[in-house]
Amino acid sequence: MLKPLSLATLNKVSKDSRPLIDRAELAPRVVHFGLGAFHRAHQAVYTEAAAAASAQPWGVAAVAPRSQSIVDTMRAQDCLYTVTDRAPGEPRPRVVGSIVEALSMHRDSARIHDLVSEPDVSVITLTVTEKAYFRRAGNGRLDTRAPEVAVDLVTTGTPRTVVGALAHALATRYRRNGAPISVVSCDNITANGSALHTVVRDFVEASLWPDREPLLDWLATSVAFPATIVDRIVPATTAGDQAAASTALGLSDAVPVVAEPYRQWILEDSFAADRPPWELDGALFVPDVAPHQLRKLRLLNGTHSALAYVGSAAGFVTVADVLRSEWGERFVRRFCAEMATTLPGSNVAAYVDELVERFRNPAMQHQLRQIGSDGSLKLPERWFGALRSILAQSKSAPLLELAMAAWVRTTGPYEETGMTDPSDAVLADCWRGARDAVDVVRRLLGALGAPDLAGHTDFVSAIGAHLPALTAGRIEV
Ligand code: CS2
């Protein structure tokens, strides 16, 4: 029976697997919302390296918006956990030490407000996924009619949504000292900085707070919302990963993360206050992230979603399974070629070659089910911008049509894909009483806030025409 990983047992770990920093030298100076595997394999790793290289005390207080069990488990391990690079060969887990506090958004509200108001805390980062933003389909404004948001707007207690919790905590900072701060969205949303700024501003505007006007001014002048692109493929950790990481470490780690070796972080260089020197670990600070962001969202995430739906129609389970099929690599390359026509300065050959290798990595067990979930929020980000620009030039988009049809299939009443979506009920409704497949497609596009796409008759008919073959599991690439 292995002893649990903790500060007390850390000396049992081989030297090259220990944290890069001495925990005692860190203080909480970044507050992060979203304590999932992605954060632990990405921002927490960059922050640890930045603290180590600069000898500055950048520690992270990480807030779990929903799960209490991750908080309890992290606390039981003194917030230590391992990251294993998924490469062929023996797993070599390394302990990461940058998270200094684990908090529950629901239970630790007072502590979160104290931290966010602390002048030394100058950065808030978020990895909370698209659905936590409560954006209205089509215009990206805060959906103030969503029941959870409506409750948060009037509560004097603990907010239930991340946007509510963030707005409440920022309001407390404004009232206590008003020190400038940067709020950094790390979610896969186009112009994620301004998307987050918009929903936070909408929340404050719709609140009943008597000081909302000066608070809005402060948000506009003293709070920066830089845009960022984060990149690292991090599949959900399995029981097998956990056993392998613990055995290799010699201590039991209940919350290990496995991730591909590749990682990237590009940030808009427009911070309002001090920040960790993430560039010391390879992060790039640029004046404008937009071209990088479009490339990543359309080529990596766009292709990922396409593989999820088309691959699951063919009966595959993981991304690497699809890449092993006769048509997998061809599909990725053709899909990227179609997307690339919508990218500025579209020389993407090297990026696509690297993508094929990343998707092919046989050591990754990245489930199509995980990527395909929340499609109603992901597709507008990943596919619709590209589709609009292709259709505006009166060109056709055969691969996007096939991918769209494969997504449509997953929303149907008879499909058991294991994928989930916050709009499941709305999507299922699009099938009820529909005249034919084309009618279903039109209704689905309307539900996703894209009635303009529903108006392209050839496009919609082409999607409908793919459905019989896909339903029979035949992929024609
Ligand atoms: C994936 C992403 O699950 C998904 O939707 O496309 O999580 C993807 O793995 C990351 O964005 C890679 O950086």
C-alpha cells in the first residue's frame, strides 16, 4: 500500500520528479477558477516554472466551481499532484508545486473575496469551459434569463455561477481598495478576453448594486481582460493512469494528470498589473492574438470536433483510433485545407503536419465522447466563422458539411454517443415534428444562433444528404 503524496512524503520522491520550487517560498498571488486537469497541466505548470526561474513567489489559489471532491483530495495532498507527459515508454510523473490553496467556490466564498481583494493578488485566470460564460447564442451577451444567472443577480449570499462569483469578488476588490488587476480567460472562445469582459460587465449592469456605475468605470479603466490562446491536449485521467502514476512515483496520487508533451500559451500583452513572468517558460506575449487564435480554434479545435462526430459515427472511441483508420489522416488534412482557406496568410503546412502527429499519439486515450460534448457551444466558435466566410464567397465546404451532418446525427433521438450538451433538451426538440432531415438541420442551426447559415439552401441540403450514410456508419472521405 503506497503512502499518499504530501509535503511530508515529498522526500521519498526522486529528486528530478520533485517540484521546481520550495512551496514555503510561494504566496497566493494568482487566483484561478477551474481546478480541472487542464489547469493543472497548463497554467499551473507555467506558473511553477516562472516562479522558479524568477525567484518570485507566484503561487496559485485554485477555485473549483462545482466539485467539492477535487478540493478535498487536493487538500489531503497539500495541493501537490503529478503531471505525466504522455509519450511512448515508461510513465515519468513529476510533482507540481505551484498550487498553494484549493478552494470551493460554494463553500469558501469569504476566502475568495479576501484573496481577490488582496493587492498582491494581481491576476485571475480561468479555465471554466464555454458553458460557464452563459453567453446568449448569436450575440455573446450574458444570458440574464438563465435561472442560475438570474438568482446570482439578486443574491446577497454565495453566487452559483462563475460569472456571478467573479463579478461579486471584483466588486469587493473595487470597494476595498480598487487596485488594478488582470482577468485572463483561458477558454477556447474567439476573443476570449473581451467575451469575458462583456459577460462580467453585463452582470454588473444588470445587478441591483447601488455603486454599479462607478464599478463599471473601474472595470473599464483598471481591470484588463487580455485575450489568450492555451494549447495542450489533456484527456480525462483514467483509473489506469492513476495507478501508473502512483506506482512510478512510489506514492499514491489521487489526482494525477496525463497530457501530451506539447504545450503552448500565447497572451495579449495588455496586463493591468504585475503578472508571473510566464515568458520564462516559453509563453509568448504579443500585441494581437487574433491570428493565432483563429488558427488554433479552426485547425486544432475545429478538426478535433469534426473527428469526434465523424469518428463516433464510424464506431471509434478515441482520436488515435480514428487516425489509425484508412481515412483518418486524409480527413484531418482535407478538413484543415478547407479551414485554411479562411485563415489570413494561410501557410499552415507545418502546423497541420504537427497536428497529425499530435492526434496520432498512441499513448493518448483521448475520448471522442469528451471532445464531442457541449457541441452547441463549441461549434459556433470552431466552425461557424469559417463556414460563413466560405459561403460568403459562394464556395462549398464539403468536409464541414460532412462534419456538421455527423454532429446532427449525435443530436438525434436514437443515438447513444455518451456525449452531453447543456442544450440537449432544446436540440432534441428540433427533431420533434420536423418535416424531414433538412428541416431538422435548419432548426438546429437556428437553435445554435445561426439562422443565417440555415438560410443557405445548398449547404443545408448537403448536410441532410449525408445523414443516411452516416447513420449506417459509412464514412465517405
Ligand atoms: C478539445 C480541447 O475537448 C475539446 O473540445 O478540442 O480540449 C483541446 O484538446 C484543447 O483545446 C487543446 O489545446
